[in-house]
Amino acid sequence: MAIPSPAPLWRFARAIEQVFELDRDLKEALARIDGRFEAVEARVIELGIEQRTTLVEVRAAAIAAGSSAAAMHTAELARQIGVLQEQVRTLQSTTGIQPGLATT
């Protein structure tokens, strides 16, 4: 009886070894992909926080600008009222007409 060639058995063992190598490579690749996904997730969270911070800053700037504009208008109105009051005083002193008294 002839001894069977070990070549088929050797090829089968080599194929199993390659499967294990591919499995190891696949696990390493998946670990790298998982790391990249985690980095992307962290960046997205960071950008969301930055966006919320930016919105808060924009709102604060809008409120400050509105307040400043209102203060400028209020100051201008106060100035104009002061001018009108002075004109009324001048008219009162020259005409003798007192406020609140109707003349017909």
C-alpha cells in the first residue's frame, strides 16, 4: 500500500492558517474603524457644543445691540425733551403764559 501524499493535508492546514490570519486582520481593521468612529462622534459632539456656544454669543450680542440702540434713542429723546422744555420756559418768560392755562 502506498503512503498518501501529505500535500492535500498541507494545503488544508495552510488554508486554515490563512483563515486565522484573515480573522486577525479583520479584527484589527474593525478596531481601527471603531476608533475612527469614536473620534468622529467626539468631534460631532464638540461641534454641537461650539454651535450652542456660538448661538448664545450671537443672542447676547443681539440683546446688547438692541439695548444700545434703545439707550441711544432714549438719550436722544431725553435731549429733545430738554430742548422743548427750555423752549417752553423761554416762551413762558417772554409771553407770561403759564402751562395748563388755556387762552382763547
